[in-house]
Amino acid sequence: MPNNKHKNRGNKNKEVTMMPPNEKDTPIQDYEDDEIEEMQEADLKKLIRTLRSSQKQILELQKSLMDKIENLSRENEILRRNQNETKQLVQQETLIVTINHNEVKNSIDQMKNTIESLTNRMGEAEERISDLEDREQERIQSDQRKKEEIRNLKHIVRNIQDTIKKPNIRVLGVPEGMEREKGLEGLFSEILAENFPGLEKDREILVQEAHRTPNKHDQKRSSPRHVVIKLSTVKHKEKILKCAREKRQITLRGSPITLTADFSSETLQARREWRDIAQVLRENNCQPRILYPAKLSFVNEGEIKTFHSKQKLKEFVATRPALQKMLKDVLHTETQKHGHQYERR
């Protein structure tokens, strides 16, 4: 029997030697029952140790697998929770975005409505402004027409007044109360007799009316009121004034007086505005005269020039260097004077 065991073991060794490498390295082998019986005690112990080691490895592997499974379960649970939380967050964010979108949409709609309302109101305002501008332009044009009509009416009234006053002579410097003895007509005859003896005998010179102006005497006024003499014809007035210019010094009972034509207040003011210019021209022998009703006439380079306004005079003076030099100061003063008057207005 022992020989059979050794023989079988030898055969076994041969079989093991002939096994493929992968099978030889396997720690656990399948043994037949007869082979287990033939094993010695050392082989059994070795087999038991191998089995125990394998069992231990299996347990460790099982534990490792269980740990991995548990970890995977925990990770899976965490992932599931995270997925649920993410899903909830996405739902919440979606809801918030939807609400915000609706709010933004409503805000945009409100803004559109507000802009549309403002646009309509701006359009209405522009129409009102345009209407007001048109009305203002019409008012300005109407005011300009009215001002022009007023100027024309004033000019007409001025011409009418000057026409009515054309035969009149205005006497300045006659003391108040002197007319009590002879009346104003008697004083005028006395003036003619004292200064123009030849005219006093002219029976054609007739006084139609005589009065002082203004009608009411102001006790605070230092100078006497003017005396207005209305003659029958303009020709007689011009004749008397011509003699007065030639005589220059006119007196009444030895006291100096002045004879001048009678004009409306506007015409008198216009004639006064020529005085300074006429004085400069007179000093330079230009023979200035203030013609009816308020025109300036003088001699320049042998020709008689007549001007109705200072603007026309300035335009003419600009073309005459000698005359420009002569009137430079007085015209500059007149310009400054009118500028101050405009500022005061």
C-alpha cells in the first residue's frame, strides 16, 4: 500500500508538473476524495492553512466589497439628494425667473404705455406750443400793424395840426398881463409898428385870432406863456417871418422877443433836434435853414441839400469826408443821446 501511495504521489507530481502555469498557481485546487486520503498530515495542515488564508482573503474581499457597496450606496444617496436639491433649486430658479420675466414684461408694458402717453402728451404740447407761437406771431404782426397805424395816424394828426397852424405866428417873451390894455391883437400891431413899419401899414395883414398857450396860466412857471397869432394867409406869415430873420433883433417896448412859426409839439421837437447840427453848419458858413415842417437845408460844395431825417443826413455825410469831419462830434453826440433815451425806455 505504501508503495501505491508513493506511486500515486509520483503520478500526482507528474500530473502537477504537466499542468498549465495558470492552474499550478491557483492557491485552491480541487482534490478528489482518494487523493485527500492519500495526503499526509503536513499536506493537510498546509492545505488547511491555505484554505484559512483563502477564507481570510475572501472575507477581506467580501468586507472590501461590502464597504465599497456601502460607499457606493452612500454616494448614490448623496447624489440622489443632490439631484433632488438641484431639481428643487432649478424649479425655484425657474419659478423666480418666470416671476421676474412676468414682472419685467409688466414693467416693459407699463413703460411702453407711459412712453406712449408721454409721446401723446408731447405731441399735444407741441401742437399747443405751435398754436401759441402762431398766435404770438399773429399778435406781433397785429401789434406791428397797430403801431404802424398809430404812427400813420400820428403823422396824419401832425400834418393836420401843422396845416391848421401853418398861418400862425408864435410870439415868445411877451410878459404876462401886458395884453390887458390893448389885447393880444393890439400888442401884435404894436410889434409890427415897432419892428416893421412898412408891414404895419399893410391893410391886407389881418389877425383872425390871438391867444396864449397853454390856456391856463401856471403861477410856478417862470417864463411867460407863448402868444399865438393866427393870420388870414400863410403868405403874410412868411412875409413877417422873413422880415424878422433879416432884422434878427425883435423887440416889444424895448424888450427882446422872438417871432417863430407855430407847429405841433411833434414838429417842434423834430425841428429842435436839428438845432445843434444847424449851429455847426452855421459856424462853417453852410447857410443852414430848418424848412417846413422839419427839414434841414444847407449848402454843400455849391449845392443846396435838404434832408428829412438824420439817418439820410448820416448816409450823405459818410460820402463827404470834409462834411464828415465837420459833423463828426455833433453826430456822435446825437447817437449817444438817442442810445440813452432807448435804454431809459
